[in-house]
Amino acid sequence: MLVDVVHGALEIGLSHLTVYLLSTENLEKRPPQEIDKLLTFAREQLESGDFLRYDVRIRWAGLPDGLPRDFVDLLHTNEEATRDRTGLNLTFCLNYGGRSELTQAADSLADAARTGQFEGTRVSEHLLRSHLPLGDLPDVDLLWRTGGEQRISNFLPWHTAYAELLFTEKLWPDIDRRDLWEAMTQYTYRHRRYGAVPASQPAVPAQEAHLGTSG
């Protein structure tokens, strides 16, 4: 369960955990009963108050269109209540799509150009990133895909450019902190190169990693 995974992340000092709960494609193409079930699960997690009892900052990546108004308010309420926390950053990708996120950034950048907010004719990576909805989210170190699927499914395309990939068979609802710890153990033995020659040291320790999960 998600709460147990969050507890496990806190126990090992993980700084970021990003969970893909509902994509924009899911909202458009999945049966209404399935969407209701996913939203009910997310609502229960937020209304339980479990995250509020710990040093967890809750953030939301996604669009409000198509979501119940009171559910959007609940997301914003949790974001506001935890905005000053400095422990685990827990980001819910809900009604989220990677291409949609990049489109939003392009729209924002075009609007900034029209209104004279920046000068010049070239767009740098830093400038584009600053216009992403969550541009301050660090790059993903490990993208962990559960349920036997081996694709990223439009999940954080900007942030996962150099992510290590891990695919496991266990379904997301059955994942607990022990699975998280095993995933992080595997990650620490990866050798990350970023286009350079093989490094002599493995990846950063688990407590320094940013983990993105896609269920």
C-alpha cells in the first residue's frame, strides 16, 4: 500500500517519491467505474491524514480538467498544509501526461516571449525547465515500473532523461516498503555514466536518490 511505501521511504531518508496514479489517457479512455475506483483510492489516501502526521510534503502534477471540483480542492488543501515541510517530497501524478506537461511549458514560454518577459532568440534547457509545471522537481534517478509492464507510459519525459529503469512483476497495489528497499538496493549497484565513460563507483546511496514509480 502507498502509505507503507511512504513510511519505507521516510525510514531510509529518501528525498523524493513520485507516484503515477492516473494519466490523462486513463481519464479519457478507461471505463468510468475504473476511474472512480482510482479516484476513490487517492481520495482515501489524502483524507486519511496519514501523510499529515509525518514530515512529508505533498505535491500534485496534473490538470484539473475532468476531475471532481472537491477532489481538486482536496489536493490543493494537502499541498498548502504541507508546503513548508522539508522531509520526503511526495508528488502525485494525477490526470498527468508527460507530453501535456511539455505542451504547458511551451505555451508558458510562448506567452512569456509575447509579453517581453525574456529577451533573445534561443531557448536554453534551463529556461524551458523553468516553465515546466514542476520545474523544480529534480531529475529522476530510478524509474520503477511495476506490474510486468516495460514502458514508461508518458511518465515525466523531461525528468527521466537519464533515469535508471527497473521493471518488476508485482502489481502496484501489493507493493510495500520491503519492495521499495529492494528496488533501492538494486539501484545502488547501478553504474551511472550520463554519456561518459563507465564510472568506477556505483550510483549514489539510496537516501540521495529520487525515485519515480509508475504503476
